[in-house]
Amino acid sequence: MVDGLSFRLVKSCPQTWGRLGELTTPHGVVSTPCFMPVASQASVKAIAPDDLRSIGVDMLLSNTYHLYLRPGVDVVQKLGGLHRFMAWPGPILTDSGGYQVFSLAPLRKVDDDGVLFRSHIDGSEHFLTPERAIELQEALGADIIMVLDECPPHDADISHVEQATQRTQRWAERCQRSRRRQDQALYGIVQGGAFSVLRQWSARAVTDLGFDGYAIGGLSLGETREVMHSMLEVVVPLLPEDKPRYLMGVGSPEELVEGVARGIDMFDCALPTRVARNGALFSRQGRFNITNARFKDLDMPIETGCDCYTCKSFSAAYLHHLFRCQELLAYRLATIHNLRFIARLMGDIRRSLDDGSFLSFKESFLAAYHSTDEEVRLTQKRKWLRSRGQPST
Amino acid sequence: MVDGLSFRLVKSCPQTWGRLGELTTPHGVVSTPCFMPVASQASVKAIAPDDLRSIGVDMLLSNTYHLYLRPGVDVVQKLGGLHRFMAWPGPILTDSGGYQVFSLAPLRKVDDDGVLFRSHIDGSEHFLTPERAIELQEALGADIIMVLDECPPHDADISHVEQATQRTQRWAERCQRSRRRQDQALYGIVQGGAFSVLRQWSARAVTDLGFDGYAIGGLSLGETREVMHSMLEVVVPLLPEDKPRYLMGVGSPEELVEGVARGIDMFDCALPTRVARNGALFSRQGRFNITNARFKDLDMPIETGCDCYTCKSFSAAYLHHLFRCQELLAYRLATIHNLRFIARLMGDIRRSLDDGSFLSFKESFLAAYHSTDEEVRLTQKRKWLRSRGQPST
């Protein structure tokens, strides 16, 4: 492995594929399984680094695509790199920009050389290649950087997905060759859509190249839960035991538990922070919306027993009031609660992996947690994916 | 004075009317001159009680009009009163609702009995009387409450202002008679517009009634600075030495200094927080806008030497980026800086009153501080006053 970066497998669950691990980076050690909140534009929306620390967040993800467009990678570099720019001293992972280019930017044109796209902000034209994706991420200076991948939509046909998977593989090689910094980990990405044969091919090909960690991309894009789970079950056994495994774009509380059970070490997702800003708050019983009239005069915290700043300080009635009045404080307080919920969940998962009780933790968590109805979930997810590329995203 | 409430004049400036004092309330002691940030809807926009504490805010103002409409005074009372509802353990002052009714609510009709108005939120009709204003404020439970006053626009003619001033006086008597709680201070209000004779009459009449403190209302409403200063110079000598004097709706850094020099002990204003959300930030040199291109890659704090969380943690370039991207964090960080600027300014004023150097502090502050051009200021102020009553205010 590269300078100051390593992964240690601490313990494996005897009944599931769950694993307890330790990820060492130049900016600190992270216990895995871990969840990374998303700081798209060098800010986890509505909260600051002091909040992240008190929530217990260990590691963040930031988007190269967004930072490249605003404020520009040169500005971040001039300001001392991403950690210093956003005043976050802990570990950071940057994605390559690929996912945003393929989901957010209009008018893209992809060939083997790279991908031509227009900015969703001002329509300006840009060309992203594997070499450029590495160059940008080396300038940003995250602890972990990603290869450029082509990410087709969840309902693309097999020939489209096959072509994208093979191109992703060729781009991974080029990314590997072009890297210069030795103090950043570079992760490869397994693609292959919902097709087992392509997933298997991709997992074998990318591990043959040899990376510091392996991500599974192209999931949580509107396919059903069953498809995602079966793809994980195809891919994970083909990944090396001694490297971290990262499931991109997941997730919801229940999917974090399911992912850990299938051998995943790292997750990122904007969902906990995005739904918080709509008033959707997590509890061990499931997600509820604080704007509902039943909270109007409820003199109880959002979630009894939660130790977050929001629950320790304010009633559900006050949160309800702030959301009804569209007070800016609402978004910070709700974000703090949802991220603290996820941080506590990941802590509980790690403790149960440590003492061998993960399977029973998983079963009791999922029995108590009322998941969003699958059909509603898919409708919301697909609607959200379509709405991206609008100025508000 | 009433239970647990008192005011002590500590020291008077030998060269100006400035005074150092100490205001004791059931929720803590406040050194004066003091500035109260505005928490219209039981929240100082974009920041939380933990921020207020770290900024060094001693006391808040909240608006009875807003709380009456949302969430309803009954809800706040059920949740344990305003302090507990908003998790602010320090002193609070509520206004009577009069100013908002006269500036914000459409379709109002005023007679001696009270004022009929429509909610600016849903158009529902409400009737506010002096007795009801006291009842609502007693239910909210602030440390200091205000009489109901009629507040005419700054350009009203003398007969309109005379009528309003006399009605304010009759309402003050009714407020005084109707109060029941002995653990809240009740302040009278001097009105009289820009007319010295009316201001004198009002100051004499309201002090004859005898209140726990005296506010000067109906200023900072679009009149020139000279008019405001001359009205203060007419009114302040007629107010008793041993009671706190509160200038409502002021202000900007330069007007705080000018107000202290004219014998004012207490101020409130939404300006520091409102302009912060537009990117207008205070420094000892004056107000500047962080969205200006010159900050794009400036690797310095907003204000060198400022000890606020924002300045200690982030560069001007990062703030510029957050504002350009409309990241929610921008509003919190800018609000923290502006309120900390005001808190430091008030601390400096109090120290200079204590050591006898206030006049030279005032002169050097005003010499360094580049005020907003008076014509621009009045245009902005009047535009903002007209725009109130829109859902966004």
C-alpha cells in the first residue's frame, strides 16, 4: 500500500459476510464499516466541521465534479487543498466526477478517450479523461481517490452496460498509470449493472489490476433492493479479503445494515442529509416527517434516547415550528439528528461485529425499522434522479 | 421594581451622555449598553443557542406578532414558555406586536379600542388590544415586555402622528392596568415621529405613568440620521436617570455608537443578521460583500483579528464559495461573524465607558468605519420596509 495508508481486517462475522476493520489514512484512522456524509461542494449541507465532530463523523466524501466547476480545483489547491479549504482535518474521499457527469451534466458525449459534457450551472463545455480525473483529485488532495468510471442508468440494456463496463476497465488502467502521488489511496470500481456475468467479469478484471481498495458502482440507481443484494452477492466473493470494499451511493439505514451483512466496509450517500432538509427524520422505528400535525405541540425530543444536540436541546414541537416557518435553523438541526442517527447505527454495527452479535442486531434492527414502502421508495428515487441537473440539486 | 428585575447605573461618561449599567433579570444579569439580536419566530435566523452563547450574546428579542400567528402563544405556553421552547436560558424581551401589525400585516383598522389586522401568512383576521398584548406577552413569559403602541410611518403628517402618540399613551395606561405578572418588567414607549413637540409631550406623559424602563419607538423607519439623532437629543433628557433606555430597531454599528453617545442602554435590530444572509459582512473598516470577486481566492479570514468561529476556521475564499453556491452553511457562518462583530463592539463600548475613554473610542471607530452612503442606506431601508409583508420576510 501507499504511504500512510493501510487497511486491517480486525474480525469477521461467523454468520454473515460482515467484517470489522480499520482504515488508516494520512488524516486519521477510521473504524469500518463506516458511513461517509456527502460534502458535494466542500460543505455537508447545512452543517459545519464543529457539528461533524460532535456528531462523530470520521470521514467525508466530496465531489470532484462540483469542486471542478466551483470554485475550481486551482482555487482549492491555492487555498492549501481540500482539507484546509473546508477546515475538515479528518479523512476525505473524492469521487472521480464520473457519476455526476453521467447523471447531472446535460449533453454529454462519451468515447474511449473520455467524456465531453456541459456544466449544469452555466452550460460551459468540459472534457474529462481518466488522466484528468486523477490530476484533479491529486490537486484536491483527498486521502482516497477514485478511478473514472462510466456509469450507465439502471435500465440500460446489456450491450450498453457491457460497453460501459469494458470502458470502465480500460479507464481504470489509465488512471492507475497516470497517478503520481503516493500519499493517496486509489480505488478501482466494479461496474456491470444488473448483469451477473458483467459484474463477475468486472470484479475479476479490476482486481487483476490491483488497487488499494474496491468500490462497487452503478447500484442504488433505481433498481430494486433484490437486484442490488444479488449483485453484491455476486461481486463481494470475488474481491480480495485484505482490501476495503466500498458500496457507492448507499444509503438508507436498512441498506447500510444489509450492505454490512454482504461484506461492505464503506458507504456514502446524500440521503440522510437530503431527506433531513425535507423534514424526514430517522428513528429506530423508521422515517417520519416532522411537519406532520401530530408534532405541533409534542413536548418530547425527536427520538427519545438520542444524544444529538438537537434531541438534547429541543422538542419535536420546536422542530415542527421551525420547519413550518422555513427557519434556516431547521435544516441544521434535522441534519445533525439524521447524521447522528447514522453514526450511532454504524457504532452499534461495529460493536455487534466485535462481540459476535451482528446477525441478531441486524434482525432486531430490521424488525423494528419500518422501511419506506419499496414502490414508494423506487418512485421517489427515480423522480429524484430525473430531477438532478436542475439548479437546485 | 418588580421581582428579580432591576437596573443599576454603574458609571456615566463625562463627555457624552453614554452610561455603563447593569440590568438584572430573572434569567441573568446583562451589562449595558447591550444589543439584542432578533429571534422573530423564536429563532435567531440561521443560528442556534449554542452559537449565541459562543458569540457572547446576552439577551434576545422575540416578536409577539410572529409567535402569536405561529406556532400560537398557547403552544409556546404548553411547551413551558418561550425560554424553554427555544432552549434559550438567558434574558428575553418581547415586543408587543404593535410594530409588526403596523408595518407587516395588511388591511389593518385602528381605533381607540385596538387594531384589527389580517395575518400576512394566511389572511386570517385578528384583533389586538392593549390588554391582549399584555396577556399574550405574559403567556410567552419573557423577562421584559412592552406596551402596545401605534407606530405611524416615518413620513406621516403631524396630525396623524399626534393622534397616534396620544393613542399610544392611552394604550400604555391600559397595558399598565392590565398586567398581572410581577416577574416581568414592563417598558413604556415614547412615540412622536419626527416632531420635537410630540416627542416631548410623549416622554413626559409616559414617564408620569412610571414604567420599569423606557423605549423610544418610531425611529429608524426611513428618516435621516440627523432626524433620529435630534429626536434622541429631545427625548433622552426627559427620561429618568435610574431606568434603562431602549432604542427600538437600531442598528448598524455606527448607529449603536451614536445611540450610546446619546444615552441609550439597550438596542435591538434585525440588520446584522439580515444583511449577513445577503453576504454583507462587518469589519472595523465598514461593511463589504463577500460575494465580490476579489474574495474568490483570498486566503485570509473575513476580518483579521476577529475571534469568531467563522474567522478562526475559514478563509474569505471559502465563505465566498459557500455564498456563490448558496450553501446553507454560508448563512450560519456569516450570521456568527456579524453578531460577534456587534458583541465585540458593545464590549469595547462598555470597556471605554468604564475607563473613561468612550469619546475617543467613538471618534476613532467612526473615523475608521466607512458607513454606507446615506442616500443608498435610505433607499435600501425604505425598499426593505415596503417589501415587508411578503412571505419571504
